[in-house]
Amino acid sequence: MAHRNAEPDLPANRPGGRGLSRRRTPEHLAGLVDSHAHLQHERFDEDRDAVIDRAVASGIERILVPGWDLASSEAALKLAERYAPVVHAAVGIHPHHAHEMDDESWDRLALLAGEPLNRAIGEIGIDLFRNLSPPEVQREAFARQLALAAEHGLAVLVHDRDAHAEVSAALLGWNGRDGTIARGVLHAFSGDAAMARSLTDAGFVVSFALPLAFRSAAGPRDAAPQVPDGRYLVETDAPYLGPDRERRNEPTTTLRVVTELARLRGTDPLTLIGPIRRTYDALVGPE
């Protein structure tokens, strides 16, 4: 089943749409990571090798591939084995798919969480915009997976859409990986500076995707220059969240994201590579 099938697949390396901030994007940034890309998605079936080759040629050294249901979680683990050391895997149940789970499915996820190639629990969270699973089912699935992550000492990759208060409360009340440098990440961060400050103070990380380059993304753009080094990542959410709606996104767009993040922080993209890589390694491990 296609992940978030109500949303369009979006392209990479396309001219910007209305409101897209402009700055020349480097063609290569050695040491960069894409902290969230669904490379197991069927839209990559015909040219997955080429997509990963382009990412590596652009300087990307790590790509974290989260699951959204059981099948995609298993596929993420297979990609991590096939494309090591570039691809890392995470397993989890996206809120859209929470209603599909039964006791047997949860038992299977628990086994996947303990696989040696698994680096984190995700993509998990709450989505009150589409509500493709009932809210109470989403909340239960989120709590269950937070507990699973705590049991295994793993970071969480968190989806939050129209649920800032609930997601923040759940994470601030979570005891998993307490005291570690990077307990989890708010993927494709859509909150504001106050939310970022609250969560980063508690040991979480915010990850910026291409919407950061759109002037309409007021909250993330305000937060971006205020988040301390060691508390931010960049991502694509490929094949989603590209610059327009005609084709898919892919990991090379990470260069565009880090370029915009650097512009907002008043620095050069090269200065962000080290902090981003150290944060990524703290989140899921260096090797």
C-alpha cells in the first residue's frame, strides 16, 4: 500500500514555485545526510540504484529510510542491507496506518524493532489533518510505539500534522533515551520557534525539509536561525515535499534544504555539514 496515498508524489531538482526563496544550490556537499526519505516507495522501483547513485555523487553519505507500515518497515531493513553503509532503516507505523494494526501485527513490529539493522522507531506520530485513522487509534499507536522505542533504547522519528500540542505533550512526558543527546526527531518540522525551543531543550531534534524555503512556512523559518547547533537535521521526505506537484522528490534535494537553512542562519552551507552529521550520528549511530 502506498504511504500517505492521499498526497501527491513530488519531484526533485525542479524550478521553485510561488513564494520559494532563491539561493544558488551547490552541486556537491560532502558529508551531508538525508534524515528522512522513503526510498522503499514504489515510485523508486524503476531507478532506485540511480537515485542513490545521484545522492552519493552529490556528497550525501547517509539516508535514513523509515517505514510507514509493516511491509514498508521490512522493505526499509532490506534496503539497509543492500545499500550499506549509505542507507539506514527505521521501522514504525505511520498514524495513517494505525487502524490496520492488530495484536499479531504489533507482535511483528516488536520483532522488527529488535533487528540489528534497525536504527530507530518511525515514522510514528499523530495526524489530525487527514485523520485516515481515528484520533484515538492514532494516540494509542503513538503511545505504544514510544514505549517500544524506550524498551529498545531507540530514537523516534515523529510525524506531527495539526497536532503540535498533543505531540509535544507526549514527547515531553516520554522517558525514552532520557539524558541522550538526540532522543528523537520532529520530521519535516512545521511548528514555531517556541515549540522548537521546548522540544530541543528536552533533548529532541527538529528536521527541516524543503517547505523551509517557502515564505509561507513562517513558523519553521522563524525557528531555523534560533535552533542551536546539535539540534537540527535536514531531510527530503522523498518522494514527497518537493518543489512542485508534477514528479517525485529525491535525496539530492537535501542540498537545496541545507542551502536555505544556511541562508536563514546567516552562514555558508559548508558550516552546517559537521553539526548535521554529528546530530545524525547521535540519533541513530555512526555506523
